[in-house]
Amino acid sequence: MDTHLMIGIAVMMGLIGIAASRDLLRMRRAQLQPVTLRVQRPVDAPRGLR
């Protein structure tokens, strides 16, 4: 194979790998964001038991 063609293929594979890893990191960060929750006690719950 031609050397220039092999270098071109390697560069394209590298760019595809970088794009895929950035996408995976972005998805992972979206899953790790904390969510605020409001917790309310029922009115008729006994307060002595925990």
C-alpha cells in the first residue's frame, strides 16, 4: 500500500476514536449529575420510630 494512504487511514481512525471518546465522556457526565429530591414525611407517621 502507499505510505500516504496508510497515514491518511491512521489519521481518520484517530479522529473517529477521539470523537467517540468525547461522546462517551459527555454521556457519562450527564449520568453522574446529582438530582435534588424533596422528601416529605407522611402526617400520620409516628415520630418516635426511626
